Amino acid sequence: CIESILKQQLTNSYEIIVINNMSIDRTATVAGNYRVIIENEKKSGLSNARARGLKCAKGEIIIFIDADTILPPTWTRIVTSFLKNNDDVVAVSCGFVFYDGRFYEKLAAVLIQSLNPLCNSLLTFLGKPNIFYGQSFAVKKASLIQAGGINMDFPFYAEDIAMAERLSTVGNVKYLKSIKASTSARRYHQLGTLRTLYSYVVPMFFLIIGHYDDAKKFASNRKV
């Protein structure tokens, strides 16, 4: 992940912040080999890690990247340019491919994302933000703070969708189909494809139809 960030085609300055969120692997040790800022977050959970990153970041645009995600060299330039050139847009995400998935997991990812244009059209009709994938996305810091910051009601599942819903109150949230990030299918390996999809899709559906409490309850009770 860090290697792919360092290979980004950028001319402006940036900072890399690694959130060590109660990790039991070699996260801090590996990150220490690079010129990065390491922040320790003692409260476990993805939302707590994101909140720590938001608090520490100094830039006007924050890019959140999962530790098992790899960005193509032009990714950052494309998303930051899109945000800077569209005043009404406050956040952008993109699709993904699995670099370690089994055949049927990779196929499932392709099939699901093939529905994105239809889903986004329907979501726009309903007055909802675009599909929002959390493995890598960019957001305007001031807009995220204005919207209320990270939604702590969702510790992991649907936290990205909940963030998009919150951000949509202050601007547009867009999905860029022209770029994709590579990420790991390890959660699909651990929990199984159907169970993993179920854990992601159900709270997302609840949020879309306005059943916030049901989404919160479901997401909070799912095993990560």
C-alpha cells in the first residue's frame, strides 16, 4: 500500500499517515521503514481509525486507503483533480479488483460492479449519493467536518455508505468508473463470499430506504 502511494504521479506536497489501530501484525514496524507519520489509535474499529486520521491530517483533501489496497500511479492525480475542478463534489470513490481472489470471487466483484451504472441512476433518482466503496476514496476535509465527521454508529460494515449519506448533506458524492484500485479478497476467504456480501449489502439497503436504526443494529452485530 505505502509503496503504491509513493509511486503516485504528483507534483504537490503530501503527507502519509499510517493509523496503527491495535494491530497484531507488523504494521508499525513495516511503516517505520518509510517516511510516514505513525499514529496509534487504541480504540479498535475502522471508524475509530478514520476519525484519528481525520484529526491528524493537515491537507485540504484527505485520501483514505485500506492497508491491503494498492493504487495505480495516476489514481491520486485523477481524484484530486476531479475534486478541485468540481466545487459541488465533496467526495469520490472508485471500483476495485481483487489481486488475490479466487476465480469466483473475482467474477463476483466484476458482476456486482457491472450494476453500478444502473444503481447510481436509481440512487440519483431517489436523491441518494452514488455507490461509495471504502477501500480507497478522497474527500474534502472541510466538507467532512461540516457534515459531522466520521459516523461512529458504524464501526465497520456500511461505514462507507453511512459516510456518503452524511456527506451528501453538504455536497455531491460521486463514483469514478474510469479508475480502479486493487485490493484483497481476504475477508471473502475468511467469511465466505455469500456471507461477506450479505454483511455489506443488508445494512446498505437499510440506509438507502431510510431505516437507519435497522442498519446500525445489523452492522454492529456482524462479525468483522
